[in-house]
Amino acid sequence: MDILSLFVAVPVITILALVFSKGLKQARLIAMVGSFVQLGMAINLVFAYFKERVVNNDIMVFTKDLVWFKQFNIHYSIGVDGISVALLVLTSIVVLAGVFISWKMKDLPKEFFVSLIVLSTGVYGFFISIDLFTMFVFYEIAVIPMYLLIGIWGSGPKEYSAMKLTLMLMGASAVLLIGILGIYFNSNADGGPLTFNILEIAQVNIPVEAQKLFFPLTFIGFAVIGALFPFHTWSPDGHASAPTAVSMLHAGVLMKLGGYGVFRVAMFLLPEGTLHWSWFFIILSAIGVIYGAFAAIKQTDLKYINAYSSVSHLGMVLFALLMLNKTAWNGAILQSLSHGFMTALFFALIGMIYQRTNTRDITKLGGLLKVIPFISVIYVIAGLASLGLPGFSGFVAEMNIFVGAFQHDDMFYRVATIISVSAIVVTAVYVLRVVGIMLMGPVKNNDFLELPKATWFEKTGILLLLIPIVWIGVAPLWLSDMILASLEPFIKGVL
Amino acid sequence: MITGVSIYELLTVTSILFFIGVYGFMTRKNLISILISIELILNASVINFVVINKYLYPDMLQGVIFSLFIIAVAAAETALAVSIIINLYRQISSVEVKDTEIMKY
Amino acid sequence: MNFSNFLLMRHEILLLAIILILLIGEIFIRVEKKSSIIHLAIFLFGIHTVIGFFTIEERSLFGGMFRTNTMIHFFKNVLNIGVLILLLQSADWLKAKIFSENKGSEFFILLFSSLLGMYFMMSSGDFLMFYLGLELSTLPVAALAAFETAKRISSEAGIKLILSAALASGVSLFGISMLYATSGSIYFDSITELITSSNLTLLGMVLFFAGLAFKISLVPFHFWTADVYEGAPISIASYLSVISKGAAVFILMILLFTVLKPLMHVWDNMVYVIAIATMFMGNLFALRQQNMKRFLAFSSIAQAGFILLGLITGSQLGTATIVYFVMIYIFSNLAAFGVVQAISLQTGKEKMNDYEGLYRTNPNLSLIMMLALFSLAGIPPLAGFFGKFFLFTAAASKGYYLLVFLAVVNVTISLYYYLLVVRAMFLRKSENPIPYFKNTLYMRLGLIIAFVGILVIGLYSPLYDYIYQLSSVFN
Amino acid sequence: MGSEAIIVFFIAGVVLVAGANFLSNLISHKSDNLQKREPYESGMVTKGPTWVQFKVGYYLFAILFLIFDVEVAFLVPWAVVFKDVGFVALIEVVIFLLILGLGLLYAWKKGALKWE
Amino acid sequence: MNIALNITKTIQDWLVSFMPESVSSIAAMVLVALMYLVIFAVAGLYLVLLERRVAAWFQLRIGPNRVGPLGLFQTMADALKLVSKELTGTVKADKFLYNLAPYFVIISSLMALAIFPFTQGFQAFDINIGIFFLIAISSIGVIGILLGGWSSNNKFALIGAMRSGVQTISYELSIGLSLLTMVLLTGTLQLSQIVEIQKNGWLIVQGHIPALIAFMIYMIAGTAETNRAPFDMVEAESELGAGFHTEYSGMKFAYFFLAEFINMFIIAAIATTIFFGAWLSPFGITQSIPWLGVFWFLGKTLILVFLMMWFRWTFPRLRVDQLLTLEWKYLLPINLVNIVVMAIIVWLNITINL
């Protein structure tokens, strides 16, 4: 079996093993082993990728193509470029961290881990497919376990949130489906066969009218999961209700599907449509950036703060992608990664705090730094990374984005950029506000004095996430190079 | 074939019969009446087949044979419907449509 | 006359033989030993199903009244498997409730008669055979719907079913008579050659459409569906929603794609409107249902609307996707109905609220139910997704993007109410959940076959290729 | 005279009955009293409604009759052409009658022919 | 004497000679209808007389002998008496159906009478589905009986009508099937052609054993069909008063009475036509004089009528369950087998042709 199919096969084997397991201990062990294997594979993939790149200059490497449904020309077609590899690594790390964070899952542990791994299967599959159909299949596989994960193990208005999330994402996939079918039926514009293969479609000159029609459908279809402004409402509710590991996976990985899909499918395959519509979506995403940041200020629930901050950050990803230049794109990918680790870390920490204090309301918390120093310190670090302090991944990403965005000499782009940049300031406000209220000051509740310290598995989870943040922040160039190299075909195709 | 009567008149009659049947099905309040309305519809079809066969395509017997089978099936249908109605009557002592609507909305 | 021709009617003759054997069994087996007929019937039908898989040559008999080809043959086999699953699932119910009243063999006889009617309907080469098949497939089901004679709603279901069926077939007949008037033949082949787009033909076609629209429960003719499903025994509701609908879709497809092909510019508009109406009606009504049978009834109306998306294409792609979808639909719906049946038999509970906390007591049942519902909703990697995706692709291939969009919106709506059931089973905890129970061998077998079908059919692509290859006979 | 004869005889029947009724009304002696107009039940006063639910056995026989009467409708064309078709028709009708006979046997065993 | 195939045509040809064609056809119809009404009435009246005389003869009595020579006008007088009686009816009856019932009874028997070939050419209309028509039209009579019984709103009448219904429909099967057995021999349903075929020998001879069985079944079923003893549960005097026509009086009662006797005649006439060669003389002895056919036809028919009367005074009345058992458990299965036997005989061509 080739190196990429393993990313689907290993989770499936893990699931099967989990189905036959009994009790929490077995389940978490199997899940951990499975996730470890995946992490190993991901790291291996990075090295393999660099090795392969030297000899292979294709857009995608490690490609494999199996005919699936002959009549529709549907293939099981996989391959990776630098972007996918980076996102795969992100996924494997977050999943493993998620397993560690859920170490003490009490209610229906087996089912929890099964759902979690199903979700990760979908995400892996999504990142490795280069066939629209396969991609769509994995997209939906990734979405549907969210319902159970939030609904069963969530908190608060979990049924409502789960339903809202599932329906909005599924509704988005409805729009997306039309887009995909539109692309499919225009993929023979140059006389070839109808195809779902992204690389083949990229060679085809799809008629401009069709591009203008199907671009917004495809874009919105993907962007909803990337929390595009008017369609973001599922995200805060979903995050707030979800259990910790799910929030991590969701914010850290699942929402990246949006940006990736927009980039890989909508923009790559429909360049004329992109040019025609980009102004509109730039406005939406800029609003999203600002709105998310301001909304985060108003919140008192930790998870809501983080959820809105995600809206803001991912709005920035979409914004950068629509800026249509190399630097901004690079920034967008880096932002995806950075945000993935960061938010996952945030949610992990919030989960730990909630587990100990039974509240997420920052007004009721205070002085936690004294009580649980490890968690609090990490929280501060994560916050600093989030507001883009140099030395952390956030800085690298946002720097790239704004530099790239400002390269446009058109007034519209510059105004939009300036508006978005101001979001950084707002970010600083809400991050520091939380730190100030929650971590500093006196301990508001005497019960909190006896809170337990972080356990080994919590620390492991946190460190897993923290290391990449710092690493990207300190040594971004190898990653940048990998991404930039992979951006070449896009630059040729879109610009 | 009836001398002096054209196919149009006959088909008009069957159409009227058909729509009486449909009207009856829609408006009648009694299960038996509804059943009779359905018989009207079926009979309209039977006559239609025979008339069309006789007037338009007299060299083949397809329509006539068809009507024979329709009659047989209609008999079976009625027998079955009436047995179910009888069974219903034993439980609710009524064959009114309004009494058969405990399942609604 | 060459008697070897009868070998082409293998399905029909075998099934008839089974019916007669059961009838003789019913006459001669003593009352105390009657329940052994269940095993006999399932065994015989199992053999019948297996024999059905042997290949068959393509020919028509009786001057074109009866025809058979690989596609029809294939679909008969699909129905066979469906009925076999159904029998396995209803064995316990029969044993517990029906054989005590000494009318169990009638259940089999009527059910098989109805299936026989479907065989004839699908194999029909002229309108007479078609009509007879249609009636033979409907009337026994009406008797079966009223089978639980002690229950009032059962009788009501029966009377509603038979009255609507009779009306529909009457209207349909009137339409056929008009087609006969314009073409001068009741043979499909001759009609195809002779048909012209006159007003009378169009009227005939529309009226004719009504008869099958009733069986598929498309929108203007869907009124009976929910009531009948609720009142009828679950096996029969399941049969109506799966087997009966499948066969009707199949023959409607054949008729529209071959006989009425010259009128396609008319019926595609009709199908377009009906498809939208059916999907919305089914889905919106399903939202507020509490009774599982009613719920599945409206869900199956909505599914019928999706099927029309394939019908509208009028191409080989349409044929293949419809058959594929119907096959998947059979498995998914049978699994769902099987679970409802199992629970209803053990506890008598049929409300959605009763399912709360089901996962914690009966994980396997609720898992099957969930996957069946997800398959119905069209969630990958379950088979339903592939069926729906291909249907949408087929419709989009003719440029009906708006229709596809509305359909996908409906998929989202339908997901909502499917998730309601999942919510009850998985998310909720109940004070008074359905206690754990163990299913018998037959029920388990029935559920497992359906379950495996849901998992495998979609992913196993050669099956679709095979269907596509078969479907060339109708285009 | 062709098929019009059916109408003629129909009219003749109507005329006969109506005419005789008319004649009878014309010449008969009339007297009226209430008791005369009561239903005659051997001199007893009628009790309860007459139009009540009836024994279901009648219905069973009606259904059986329906089955076999329809069967006759199918046998008539068969009988007419039997000489021309020959052996195949014989086989077919044997199968047909066998199934019907089985149906009769079934009704018999189920007690539909029992009059209690 | 050369008579055309059909009596109406003969009359019409004669009429055309002195009046315009359009008028003549209507006149011909009226004439034929009148003629049959007369036949109907006369046959009905004298069959009643015959019944009484035969009954008397069986019981060693004399029977009616006062009115007219040998009592020949007895039934005429009875009829006159009935006409002059008041037509009463109950207040509770469903008036419309109550009055409608006699029409059904009379019309059905009148129509059946119309298609018999009394002799060559003496046939009101020669429909090509003759036997089928007979079976169909004889079923209508029972509707009249049911309507009459039900609409009277009288328990005796209703029970009588229901019994009549179940009995008639049961035995109608046997009539149909036994006639069908003979159709196998003829291959046609048209009565004139059936007669034509019998020139090679009456069908009861042609079909030998199965035909004999069919004839016996037919006579039993025919007796039951007309609700005559021993199958007269319908009007079982000792149980039901007068059965379905309890509430009918005067002329209205007379219709049922008349129809019963005409039906008896019809049953016998059908048997004559199908089994005994209609108007054909034995061995063709009077073939040169076609008008003698009427004599042969009536002669054979009256013999069969006599047979039915004989039944009446010989057998005790059956119970309802016995009656149904006889039909469903004996006659019907025998009949079904008989059809197959007959089919085999026809197929093997071992019929007897003179």
C-alpha cells in the first residue's frame, strides 16, 4: 500500500479495532496507538516528500489513480503537494493531542474515539484526494460525526448546536455539490472526457460563463466550513457546545477544509470566476475578520471568545487567499497551520480549566496563575501567539498576509487590507483582557485554591501543540519553501 | 358497431361516465358509494376499449379482450374492497368516510 | 408451441409453484403444526432467489405480451432479495401474532402473489399484461394491509389503500384506452412506432401516469401513503415502501423511456414539477411526524421525488442510476423498517419518543437504524450517498441544475428529520428506555443482510458498472 | 332485427308491467286501513329494524360465486375456440382449473362452505 | 315453405310490401314484441294450469276442472282476479325499489325467451353470443328478487331474498359450467348454429357420457335456479310465509308468480336447445316440414317441464346447508372435472356423429 492510502487505511483499521474493544482503557490505548502511527506516518511523509521533490517536479507527488466508477470517470485519485503535507501533519498532531486530552472520557468512550477517528479519516482523505468526487465524499465523512460528538458528549445547548452545525455544513455541501457537478459537466470543454480529476480539469478552459456561475457556489460551499462571515453562525455555537477534543479537532483541522477547498477547487479550477467575484468575497471575509474580533471582545464565555477569534482568523485566511498573490497565499497557508495549532491549544486549555473549575465564564474566574501555573502559562503563550507576537507562528503568518495584501496598488484592496490589519489590535485587546481577568488578580472563588495540577497526559497534549507553534515561529523558512514551491502551479493557473 | 351512432357520441358518454365516477369518488361520503364510483370509472374504460376496438380497429380483438380482463379484475377488486369494508363495519358500525379518519395530519 | 419457452418465465413459474405448494400446505397441514410453514416459505423462497441468479436469454413470449431481458431479470433478482429480507424480518411477527389466528400461510400466499404481479408487470410487453400485473401486485397488498383484522386502523389502511389503488388504476386504464385509440395497439413495440404527439395521446399519457404515480406515491397521489403505512402491519408498510415502489418505478421508467419516448418533451416538464412537489411535500410533512411508520412513509415519498430526478433524463444514465438507487433504497429502507419491526414486536412501541436512549440499551439495533437513516439521507460512505449523487449527476447531465439544487436542499431538510431519530436514539437519555432484547435468528439475519448491503453496495463499483451495462437494453 | 331487439324487448317488458299495473289500479277495488299497511309477519307485530347486519356466510358465497363466475367468463372464449387450438388449450385449461380447484379446496378447508 | 333465417326479417319483408321502410321496421318490432308478449302470457298461464293438473295427477286428484272445458280457463280467471285486486304495500317499504323489483324479474325472463329458436327461422333475434347472453340475462332475475325482498322491509321477505340470492348465484355456476361443457362440442355460442350442428345428432348423443352428466347437473341446477321444490327455501311456506314476495299483492305478486313459471319454461327450453336438438325431429323424420319444428320444440320442452314438476312432488325440501353442500361440494367439482373430460373427448375426437 502506498504511503498516502495508509492515511485512510490506518484510521479505518483503528476504527475496526475500536469496535471490538471493551472499556475506556482499551479504547484509549488503541486510539492513542493509532494516532501515534498516523503522526509517525505524517512525519515520515514530510521527509519522503522532500526526498521525492528533488526528483519529481509534478504538481502532485505520490500520486495514485484507481478507477472507481467507470461510467462517471470517478477515480480514487490521491496525491499531495507541500500544502497538503503541511495540513496532514497538522491533522495528525491535533488528533493525537485530542486523544490525550480525552484521556479521561467517561461516557461511552469507545463510541467517542470511533467518532473522533472517523472524523480524522475524513479529514485525511480530504487532504490527499485530487478527485473532486472523492474529496466530496471525505468532506461529508468528516462532517457527520460532528453531530454525534457534539450531541452526545457536548455541554450546554448541545442538541441545538449539533443540529445547527450539521445542517449548515450539509446545506453548504448542497451548494458545493452543484458547483462540483457544474465543474464536472464543463470539464469536457476542450473536447476531452468528463472528469472529476482536479489536475485534469485545471488544464481545461472552462467557459467563462460557467465559471462565473459555479464559482460562487463552490466558494460558498467550502467557505461555510471556513466560517465565511454570514455563514459563520454554526461555529461559535458548535465550538461552545462541543467537548474539548472535538473543539480542538474542529477548530484546528476541520475548519481548514474550507480554506483548502476554496484554494484547491474553487480558485484553482475556476480562475476567471475568481477574478470576477473576488471583490465580493473580499468584502465578506474582511467583515468576518473585523466582526469576529469585535464579537470576541464582548464574550465572557471562554469558548465563545475563542470561537469568534477563530472566525476572525479564518476570515483572514480567506481574505489572504482572495488577495491573489504569492506572499498572501503563503501567509494564508501558514495562518491555517498556525491557527490550527493555536486554537487547538486554546481549546485544550479551556477544556482543562473548565474541567477543574466547572465554569467557562471569565468573570467568575481569576488568579488562576497562582493555582494552576502550568496551564495558565501555556495559556498566556498561546494568547501571545494568537495576537501575532514575533517568535510565534501567528506573526509569520500575519506578516506574510499583510505584506502580500498590501502589494496591490488598487485602492479597494488597500482599504480592505487596512481594515483587516486593524483586527490585530482588537485581537490583542481580547486576548489580553482574558489573560488579565482570568489569570491575574485575586482568586475569586476559594474552591479554586485546591485545583489539581496538570496531569502527564494533559501536558503531553499541550506540548504536542505548543512545539509546532514555536517551531514555525522561530524557523518558518523550511515550511515557507515547501509551500511556496507548491504554489507555483496555482500562480500559473490563477494569476 | 351501432348504426347511426358515431364514435364521438359513445366516447362522450364514456367520458361523462368517467368524470361522474371521479366526481363521485371525490365527493361521496360513504365507502360503498365511493366503490360504486370507482366501478363507474372502470366501466367507462371498458366501454371505451370496446368502442374503440369496434369502430377504429375492427380487425383485431385487443380492446375487447382487454375489457374482459378489466371486468374480471374489477370483480376481484370489489370483492376485496367490500370484505375490508365489512370488517371495518364490524368494528366501527359505520361505512362513512368521516369515521375512518382516526389517522390524520 | 415450444414449451421450452416457459423456461424464460422461470421466476414466475417458480413463484407460482411456491404459492401453490404453500396453498396445499395450508390445506393439509394440521393447525398445531402450521407455524412450520414459516420455515417452509422462507426456505422455498430462498431457493427461488438463488435459482433466479442463473442467467437468462433475451426473448419475448406470447406474441410480445411477455418479454424478458437481462435488465428485467436483474431487477427481479433485486426484488427477490428484498422480499427475502422482508420475510426474514417478519418471521417473528408472523409467529407471534398471525399464526395464532391461523392465517399465516395466507400472508405468504398473498405476498408472493403480489410479487408475482410485479414480475409480470415488469416483464409486460403490452398494456394488458401490464394492467394485470399492476392489479395483481396491488390487490393482495390491500388484503395484507387489512390483515390484522382485530385492529381498526389496519382495516382503515386496507380500505384506503384499495380505494386509492382502484381509482388510480381506473384513471390509468382510461389513459391506456386513449393511447389505444390513437395508436391502435396495446403492444409496447407497436405503440412506440405509431405514437404521435396528438392531444388525445397526451391526455392519455397524463392519465396513464396517474396509475403508477399512485404506486410510487408521487405527490398528487400520495395521500394514502402515510395512513396506510401507519395502519398496516409493519412488514406490509415496508413491502409497500420498498418492493412495490421499486417495481413501479422500474416499469414507469421502462414505459417512459421506451414507449412514451416520443413524448418526452411533454413528460419531462411533468416529471420536473412532480419531482419538486414530491420532494418538498414528503420532506416537509416528515418534519413533524412522531410515529416511526408515518415518518418513514413521508420519507419514502420524498425518496420517490429523488427518483424522478433520474427519470427526467430519459437516457441510459437515467436508467442505470434509477435502478442503482432503487436497489440501495431497498436495502436502506428495509434495514430501517426492520429495526422498527423488531422494536415494535418486542415492546409495541412505535413512537419516536420511545426510542430515546435506545443506543444505551440496544446498541446494535440503533447502529443499524442510524446507518440506514444516514444511507437514506445520503451520507457517505454509505450506499445511499452514491445512489443520490449519481441521480443528481444524471439530472445535471441534462442541465437541470436548479432541480438538482432544490433536491440537494431537500437532502438537507431530510437530514434534519433523520437526525431527529438519531438524536432520540443516541443523544437523549430516557427514564424508561426500551429494555435490552435479543433478536431471533431470522430477524438478525434479515437485518444483517440489509446492513451489509448498505455498507457494500455503494463502495463496490463493479455493481454499478454491471447495471449500466445492462441498462443499455432500454435505450 | 339486430341488437335493437334487446331494447325492444326491454321496452316490451316495461310496457307489460306498467300496463298491467295501470290496469289493475284502474279496475281494482280499494280500501284503506292502517293495519293493512303494516308488514306481514304472520300476524305478529314487527320488532326492531329489518335492515340489520346480515350473516356473513352469504357474503362468502357471493365472493366464491364471483370467483367462479369470472372464471366462466374466461372459459367461454376458451370453449369456443377449443376445437381449433387443441392440445395446448387443454393443458392450459387444466392448469387454470387446477388452480381454481385448489382455491375451492382452500375455501372448503377454511370452512367457507360451512353453513352454520 | 321457405322461411328466412329470422322471423323479424320475414315480418319486415312482408310489411315493406305495403308501407315505407322506416315505418315498417318499427312496426315489425312492435309486432314481434306483441307476439312474444302473447306467448309469454299464454305460456305462463297454461304452465300454471299444467302444474296444478300434474300435481293433482300425482296426488290422485282431478285438479281444476270447472272453469271452461277441462278447466282450461281456470288460470285465465285467476289472472283476471289478480288484476282486479288492490295493489297494497307496506308503509315501511322502500317505495321505489319495491315497485322496481317486478320489472327486473319480468324483463329478464322476457328477454331470455326472445332468443330461442322455436323452429327454423322462428327466432326474435339470433345473437352470436346466445348462450352467454342467456347466462347473463338469467342472472338479472335474482336482482329483482333481492330488491323485492329487501325493499319490503319485512323479515320474512328479506330472509327469503337472501336465501334466494345465495341459492341462485350458487347454482348459476353449475348452469354456466354445464352449458359450457356443451359449447366445447359445438364451438359456437350462437343458438341457430348450435341447432345446425345437432343435425349430426343431438348433443346429448354426440357428447355421450359427459354430456349426460352435464345434462343431469343442468337439470338439478335449473330447478334450483327457478327456486322450485325441492329447492324452494325461498318461499318455504312453512317457514317464511311466502318468502321474498310476502308483501306483494295483486298484479305485483302475479309478476313473480308468472316469472317463476316462465323461468321454468326457459330452463327447459335451454335444455332442449342445447341437449336435445331444439326443433329438430328425431332422425330428421319431419325435416321436410319446417313448421313442425315448433311442435318438436314445445314437445321436448314440455317433457322437461314435466320432469321438473315431477321433482317437485317427489323430493322433500332441502335445508339451506344441504343445498349449498350439494352445489359446492358435489356439483361444482364434478362439473369442473366434467369439463376436462369433455375437452379430452373433443380433443381425441371420440364424439358420436350420426
